[in-house]
Amino acid sequence: MSSIESTTESSSSASSRDSKQKLDSGSKQKPEHLCIRPLTIYDWQQVMELEARGFPEHERCSEEKIKYRLTVCPELCSGLFVREFEENAAQNDSPPPRSTIVNEKLIGHILATKTYDSTITERSMAIPKDENDSQSGHVETSRTIGIHAVVIDSQYRGLKLGSLLIKDYLQKLNQQYVADKVVLLAKAQVTPFYRGLGFVDDGVSSCRFAGEEWHDMHCDLTHEDEDEDM
């Protein structure tokens, strides 16, 4: 994950597992009906529950910060869901049944804001004290997106869903012009995972979030234009 408020890797290098877990992960399959979409304020409870399952208490994002981020910049927050469908029964000569979404289970998410600073700092993770605090929390005019949390539900780790979620996130940002780069914090053992996704390791960060050592990482956005019809 990014580090930030929470950092859990979906790849095997992100966390140690016992031998049984490693054997079990080899037989896992990606769940059906995966969907990636922007998070909304209505997802806050599932986000909070996933944070609680994915991170130690001192690293997880608080309810207040979750609601803040999903209110001021939901378009920068992404969720990986498993959808459940209910098919309407076909009757006589009526059209074929159509599937209706009856439930969405959140199994992974990215929480982010635009940051005043060019790296993740304590104030970039904070909530502004008042309307005059223009350097804390989400700064709409910034060209830097700070990822504060990346997590995959432990039940679904080992399936490269973390890579899927982050690649999708970066691809969508590259097709837009909302920012020039994405930054995050990562623990040393997780930096190879992020380098594999295009991030650059800028070394040990001055930010000591949760009293731990992190590395600053960044990924420049390319804003590749769509292929022209020629």
C-alpha cells in the first residue's frame, strides 16, 4: 500500500506468512465479478472495517479521516469490490433475464488526497483545522496526489489484486490531467513491489508516521493521449 495511513501489501514480499499460508495461496483463484470504482461517502463503513482488518491500530485511518477524504475528494479514492447479482426470472416470451447488483463487498481500497507538499507529510495526512488552513489535508489546486492507504483484504491476498488496483488507479490518472505525480510512503520491505509498478524510491522519509521509518516514493504521470483515429 502506500503507506500512509496504512500499508499492507498484496504481494508476498509485503508481509511474512507461514509455510501453510504460502501453500494455500498457490491454490487461490481470483473471485468472480470483480469491480473497481471510485469510492463514495456511502462506502465509509466498509472502508473503516477493511482498515481495521488490514492494519494495526496505530497505522489505520480513523473514521474521521475516512469520512473527510470520501467527502472532499472521493474521485481520488478507489475501491475493489466483489459484486453479487440476482437474476430476474424470465417469463414466457419476455426478454432474457437481466442481472441486478444486490451486494458489493469491499476487498481492497486506495485512499488519497491532493497534497500541498511534494511528499507525504504529517500535515498532508491531517484534516484542516479551519478554512484558513490551506496547507493541510486535501489541497484542490495541488498537482500532487498523495496516496494515504492501500490495502487488500487478507482473505484475498496472494492474487496480485494489489497490483491490479494500483495499475488501474495510475492508468486512469494518466488519462486525466488532474495531477502530475503520485506520491506515497512505504516501508523498506515493500519498496520493490512499488518499484515494479513504476514508482521511484526517493530514500528514507523525514515523515515518521506512527513512529516508524518509511521511504518516500513517487510516480510521474505521463498523460498519454488516446490513440487518434487515423
